[in-house]
Amino acid sequence: TRNPDRYSIFIDGEFVLGIDKKTVEDMDLRVGKLVDEKDLKKITSQEEL
């Protein structure tokens, strides 16, 4: 069953990680947004909290 509060993050068409809705909102993530390595590290560290 899919959790509606979780999102799958893909970079260049490849699955990278699943994140919480709050992280999506906090990081202002949206389809087509450019994410660099620094942003990806922030996202990953926020998910570990």
C-alpha cells in the first residue's frame, strides 16, 4: 500500500530515495527543480531526523 505522505525522488530518471511530505515542503521540492549534490545531502540529512 502506498503511503500518501511519502514521495519518491528521481534524479535523471533514476530512483534516489523516498522522503516524507514535510521534507518536500521544507526543501520546496517540485517536479523539474534542479537539485545539486549539496541539496541532496540536505534532503538526506533531514530525512534521518
